Amino acid sequence: MRLTVIGCSGSFPGPDSPASCYLVEAEGFRLLLDFGSGALGGLQRQSGLGQVDAVCISHLHADHCIDLGGYAVARIIRPEGPMPRLPVYGPDQTALRLNRALDAEPASDAESASGYDHGFTEAFSFATITPGVMEIGPLRVTAALMNHPVQTFGFRVEHAGRSLAYSADTGETDALVRLARDADVLLCEASFLEPASGAPALPQGLHMTARQAAEHAERAGAGRLVLTHLVPWNDADHTLEEASPAFSGPASLASSGLVLTLE
């Protein structure tokens, strides 16, 4: 199983990375975890537009899903004709919310006859995620609810005895520790830094600090911690410095184009 970071910027694309998007490959099968703003461009540096086999969306904030709009256009409007519908797994009402985001309407009869449609459902077949296990291609994917203001799923992806856990966006939660138990890699959000003395307290149930991410990885017994959802206004080196003392294993920062092979 191989992980390629397409984008790891938090909240919006940064100067060096799109927002959240991660490519997981096994046995020639390609699964995207999230498809945030700017990810479509980054994806094309790593994969052909028609080489993705499925997408899992953790939640419906724009920095995790909005580039599905451009991807729908790329899959439908082609000289060779539309690509087959791509399976997209997402929270409840994913198709409805995405269509509203781009003000898309079902195609007219004339548009359908011409092979043109700008609606998401012409490009994708949607399935609603519920907590539990899904078999997606050769991958075993476990979804668990995280601690975020909207319905948000973290994912554990397993193949051939190896495991990758992805926190998506979350505040502190025991659910992440359970999801990442003994995972080879925990790809964990670290949006916040510890507040300076006298600064306002950080909001609860939204995101984690780098230290909190490391503490979750340590409690889970993860083999390696990769910090992601790195917001552009934070200092990346400071993020790693805050995390490292709280985790006994190797810790590193995600970056666009980073490739990890789980062997």
C-alpha cells in the first residue's frame, strides 16, 4: 500500500500545497481520501484524470471536497465522451450539498442527448458513509465519527497486513485513538499551535494542536505520525517541535508530493 500526499494545507490552499487530498494505492487500485480546494491540479501531477477508482470524502467543508466540482467537469466534458461514473463515498446528503455549492441542476433532455451534463450525479455515483467497515476495491476501509462541528469521518485503510489511519478534521476524541490503534501510519491533523501566555483559549471540538495529535498517536500505539492539515499561517517547524516530545516514534510533516510506502 502506498500513500501520496496530494494536498495537506488546512482550511484553504497554501503557497506550496492544495488543501486536503490523499491518494492511497494498492494492487493498481487508486482511492482518494478527500478532494479539497486546489487538489485537482495536484492530482494531475500524480495520476491521470481517469485513473482514480473511488473517492472517500470525510466531511463537507470546502477544503475537503470542493474540487469534486472541477473533477465532475473533467470527467464529463471530454472529446472522447464522458467517463464512467466514479464511486464517491461521503456523509449524508453529499450529492445534494455539492450540487447546491455549484448551483448545478439536472441536465435538460437536449443536454443529456448531447452527452453534456454539469450535475455531480452524472459524473459520480454516491454512497452514504456510516460508521463501520467498507470494502472498496482491495482495501478494507473503516469509518468512525470524529469530533468536528459537522458530520465528519476519520478513516482507517488496511491492505495486506498494513494500516493507515487518517484523522480528517477533529478535536480531541477517543474515537481517533481507537481508529488508529497499532496503525503503521497515523496521518493526523495538527491545525493549531499551543496558545501563547495570555492568548485566548483555543476552541474545543474543532481541531487539534500538534501536541494533541502526538498524544493521540502515542495512546494509539501508531508506528509513525505524519502531521497534516497544516494551516498556512503557522510555522511548520514549530508544529513539529511541539509534537515530537509527546510521541515516542518517528514524527514528520506532510507535504505535497510526499510518498510513503507501507511495506
